[in-house]
Amino acid sequence: MIIIFLGPPGSGKGTQAKLLHQKLGGFYFEGGDVLRRKAEENSPLGKKIKEIIYQQGKLVPDNLMKKILEDWLADKDIKKGIIFDGFPRSLEQYQILKEILFKKGEKITKVIFLKVSEPVLVSRLSSRRVCSKCGLEFNLITKPPKNDEVCDSCGTKLIQRADDTPEVIKARLKTYFEKTQPLVDLAKKEKVLEEMDGERKIEEIHQAILERILH
Ligand SMILES: [Zn+2]
């Protein structure tokens, strides 16, 4: 199965994608993580990506994403299934992915879109914290650390990511909806879209997703 998770930043799509991956197995492509790692590389490409995603709050160009995706897929047996989280993010990227899959005799099984209202998104995103040492993620609203602002796992002080400030959040949401709506519309036309209410409890959403996928 090839499953794409869609949803604006703060919709909980990463959490749901990981839960589904634990359930189904196969491969997991996390777009944001792949890009963050690239951005940390001390290379011209790394610096370019860093500037695009952190300072401008924009999306990485499609030709770069295509290259990154092709490299990632090169050594994988995709019959085992893939869950995509944070990619594709535009109609163009969706077409690129479909082409690459088609050449390998595969196609997209489902596109799961998590719907969450804008005030809820802004509130959730301003509450995100990450451990500066081990990278574990928390949310002061939805997934609070046991002790105030300190990592449950290693005890290090939690920080707010550079791309979780209000200005960047607003820029990201605007960019997200502008870029993603055409993809959502096409997936709907292709009858692979599953729209889900993303304002429910994590486990409830997970069960609802399983029902849509397995039945
Ligand atoms: Zn930690």
C-alpha cells in the first residue's frame, strides 16, 4: 500500500502517519525530517534548503524534492508499502510521485487528509517544543512533558523550533493551503482521497483511518 498523509502543520498528520506505520510496517518517508537533515549539511544545497524552509517559510523546489525522493527510493522494494508524511506538498510533487511509482508498477492507494480549523492549528503550533539534545517532540497542549519544559527521555531543556514562531507559522499555513488544495482536489477526483476530522483524540482518528484503509 502506498499511503499519503496530508494535513497542514499542526494537524497531527505526523503522529497518525507514525501510528499507521507501526501497524502496517513497510517504509516511511518523512519529508520534513529528510529536509531538516539536508539543511544541517554544510554544503551549498544544505544552506539553500535551510534558507528556504527556516527563514522564508517556503517549500523546497520540486526538482530538488524529486532528486531527494529518487535517491531515497533507489534501494527499496516498494511492494512492501510506503507511508508518505510531509510529501507530496503540491500538485506538481504529487504528479512526480505518481510518475515514479508508475514506472515501478505501483500507484497511490489512499490520500488521507486531516482537517483541522485554523485557530486550533495556530494554537497547537505555538505550543510545540522539541528536545535540543535527542530531538524528541512535545506539545504543551496535546503531548506535554512530565516535567515543565524538560525532555521526558533525557532531561534536557526543551526548545521551540526556529520555524514555530507566529510569523513563520502564518506563512507556513498560507503556503500550505495555496500549494496543497489543487492536490486535494485531484486526489478527490481520482477517488483516493479520505478526508478525516483531525480534531478528535489521537486514538479515535487512528481507528477511523484503519477502517477507511482496511475495509
Ligand atoms: Zn531529550
